[in-house]
Amino acid sequence: MFLHNESMRARRNAPSPRASEAAAPGAAWHEHGFRRSDRFLCRMSALATVLLLAGCLTPPQPDRPALPSFDAAQRSRSAIVATEPALAEDTAPEQWWQLLGDPTLSGLQTEAAGTSLELHAAAARVEESRAQLAAVDSARWPQVAGEAAFARSALSEQSPLVRLGAPTYPTNTWLLGVQASWELDLWGRIGQLGEGAQARLLASEYGMDMVKVSVAGEVARTYLLLRGVQAQMAILDENRQIAQNLVSMAQSRQRHGVATRFEPAAARADVAGIDARLWQLRQQRDGLMNALALLLGQAPRELDDRLGTASLPAMPARIPIGVPSELAKDRPDIRQADARLRAAVADIGAAKADFYPRVSLTGNLGLQAFEWSDLGSWSSRRFSVGHTLYLPIFQGGRLQANLALSEARHRLAGIAYQQTVLRAWHEVDDALRAYANERQRNAQLQLALGQNQIALDVAQRAYQQGTADFTAVLVARRSYLLSQAELTHSSTASALSVVALYRALGGGWSPALRARDGGEGSVS
């Protein structure tokens, strides 16, 4: 600080530059002018060379990894669509659960879209990525900061400058101004970092879309499981009444001496078995109700009154599933994998640009004086304009390691992209086959239920007439109960296959739906 103060004092006492130039010979003036011109030309040549090299560095282009052929899967899909009248290659609906025609399910889906904690967490991750993008993009612009300082200093009497005549009394220095710097993105490093952050923002947005698909599918799945359990309970309640009637009949026959103790005991055991099964189903029902409450971000037992006993929703008469070419467009996880792949490509470009020099423009403008009252004077002005050049010479292998790390992450992102696309095709194929097979199984179980109903009626009439023993009635009734349970399971599984199919197709999300919710990204 003292040197700066002494230099300012020296400037006050120094002769004017114009007077010196006037006193100097003409040749000296020309020599000084030529030196300034040479320095200017050297600087411009160096800057031109840097700009020329910058034009030679091209950013890396994203290249999606090769995928296997899905011809066999497409033929299988076409065959299933041709044999199942309900399936249609129309555009899949965004709110596919409306096809089931259940107002309670639709209300739960609407509520989950606003209260699900998983969706809130996904939205927070999107905001985090957006803030990271803003932080990275800030490097594209000049950085301007204000500065103000005050210092009071004095030299030691043992200082060499004091021995040369510098004073030792304290002096004040006041400083006020602004400073600015701007890194020229000659090699695209900042641009590549921005593209990587933008791609990660898109990945987080598609991650939120994945959560939407998952929450919608899980709400529908849990709701259908609940309705299936309640249907099982209704069947057991009906069969318990029948079994209780058989107990009364067996006891009456025993009192009249036409039956042994075996028949009432077997009938009561049958009732106890039904009661045990009912308690098991009640536990499943309560667990599914709590699971739905958790999906909606609510406390346990909050939905019990709304989820009273109701029938299982009927299967939709028409199920639009789109065309195979729309799979990559409709699945947000495929779009997320693509965005992460492009982010990895941008990271490679930024890592390569780190090998090149960085050029920054700097400037400083302000006031400096020994007294506060002098800050407003014209003679207190100061400024500086220049540039800095950062050239990495030896980094101990850090730059090479960063490039190798970026390339390894790019390979991992490519593998993840392949796995995501392959898994999507597998999930769609499995869901289509599950739907078709369950529909066939359901038809056969309906036939079996009809035949078991006939067998039970015949056995009961024969037992009442005394031409058949009680064992035949028990066997027929248990077969009928098993057919009812199997048919209910199959109906639940058929409805669940529709849920699985739309989850595999990426149902519950679309670019248009995201645009309405706020925020739309694009993937080439």
C-alpha cells in the first residue's frame, strides 16, 4: 500500500508526459510510436491465432448406441392385436384409468397428482436441476462487482524505503469503483457445460414424468387389488351363509337320527375355515387401504370411509395402445436415458476444451484518493483494461483423467440407454401377453364356475332327498367356492393387466400433458 501511495505522490511531482514528448527529439518520438505499433500488431496476431484455433475445435455430436432388431416382438404384438377385439392401435389416452369407468379411482388419481410426496420430491429435483443450469449459464456473461476500501498504513522505521527518504507517518487511502471480467468461450467449454446442464434438467423433468406414470399405475394397481379383495370377501360372506345353512340342516338330520355326528362337525369346520379366510382378507383389505393413503400422502385409515365395499370395475370394451413407433416417444424413461446420453456427450466436449487456453477480458474503473473529500475530484479517477491468458502446462494428469472419466460415463450412459429401450419392449410384450392369456383364462373359469354351480345344486338336492351323503355336498360346495375365488382372481388380474400395459406404454404422461402442467422439454 505504501508503494502505491508513494507512486501517486511521485505522479503529482513528475513532469507532464506532453512536456517530455515536446522536449524529446523527433526521432525518439517516432521510435516510441513504432514500438507501440509493434506491440499492438503482436497482440492482434496472437488473438487472431487463438480465434483460428478456436474455429478448429468442433463440439462432439451425440451418437445413440445400436439397438437390436425388434421385428419378432412387433410380429407378436400384431398377432395379439389381431386376435383381441378390444385392443386397437389408436393413440393411447393420457388418463387411461378413465377407461375403467370408476369415479372413485378417477378421484383418487386426481388427488394423487396434487398430494403425492413422490411427485413433490420429483418436482424438487427438477427445481434443483434448473438452479444448477442457471449457475452454469451465469459463466456465459460478464461478471461485474463493486468494490470499496479504506486503509490506514505507515512504514516501519527500519524499512529500506524509509532509509531512502520515505516518511514514516501514517497515511489514509480511500478506494471506490467497479471491476468486471468476462471469459471468452473460444473453445466451447462454457457452452458444453451449459448443454450438459440443460440435458440434465430435461432428464430430471422426464424423471418427474416417470414418477407420474409410476404413481398413476400404483394407485390404479392398489385400488384394483383392494376391490378384488373386497369381492373375495363378498363371495366368502355369501358362502358362509350357505355353510351355516348346511350346519342347521346337518344338526336337524342328526336330531332325527338320519345323520351321524360327522355331518354337523364337518359343516361347522367348514364355517370356521371360511371365517379364518375372512380374517385374512380383512388384513389384506386394511393394508391396501393404508397403501393407497400413503400414495396420496395421507395418514393411515384416512381413506377407509371413501373406500367402502364396491364391485370390481368392468373391463373396458376398447383399449387403445398406439403403434410400436410411438414407444420411444411415449416412454419418459427412454427420453430420460437419451437426455443423460447427450449430457455425457457434452461433458466430453467440456473435458476436451479444458486442454486449451482460457482468455478473459478484465476491466476496472473507479476512484482512489488519500482523503475522502478528494474522491469526487477528477484527478482521483483510475481505470485499467486488459486480458488474461490461462494456459494449462502441467496438471499432473488431471485433464487426461477428467477426459477418461467423461468418456467412461458416456459409455455407461449408452449402455443404460440400450437397457432402457430393451426393457421397454420386454415390458410391453409381457403386458400384452399377460392381457391376452388372462382373457382366455377368464373365459374358461366362467365355464368352470357354471359347471360347479350345477354340481352343487345336484349334490344338495340329493343330500336333502337322502340319496347322497354329506361328503358329496362338501366337495361340491368347496369346488364351487374355489371356482368363484379363481374367477375373481382372474377378473382382478385382467384389470391389472390393463394397468401393466399402460404403465409399459408410458401411460399417464405425454408432452401435451406436461405442457399443460408447466414445463416442456424436447428430445431430438
